[in-house]
Amino acid sequence: MDERIYQIAEQINEIHQKAYEVYLPWVEDVCSRIVSEVELSHLFDYLLDFACDEKILVLYKKVCRKYLYVYPRCIKFYIETYREMWEDKEKELENNT
């Protein structure tokens, strides 16, 4: 059983690494220019799925900082969404242990 859990954890790490490799160039591109709010929202929607990973969270924050004053409502929405999705779950896990 422990070996299976280790394998699953390793697969999750590999998926997160692959997501980072895919999203890093996209984030770099989006941060090098001004994109539409629609394009920005699409990027955030994808990043959110992996924002539990520290490297993806760094990318998420980079985009937030770049567009904070361009699309403040959008950034506020995605910061709140991140908190609801990931920080609340983290707190729940801490409370259950």
C-alpha cells in the first residue's frame, strides 16, 4: 500500500512538472505584452487547476502582479477564487490532522 501511495505521489509531481513546462512560456508571453481580459481569464482558469503546486503558484502570482492595475476586477476575482479553491482546502486539511 505504501509503495502505491508513493507511486501516485510521484505521478502527481510529474503532472505538475509537465504543467509548469507547458504554462511557463505562456505566462512569459502574457507578461511580455498586454492581452485581453478574455485571454487573461483563460490563462488563469488553466493555472488554477495546478495552483496547489508552488511553481505554478509563482507563475500565477507573476500574472497577478503584471495585470493588477490593468484589470483590477479580474485579478481580484482570481485571487479570491484561488483562496477559495486552495487556501480553504489547506486549512481544512490542517484542522483535520
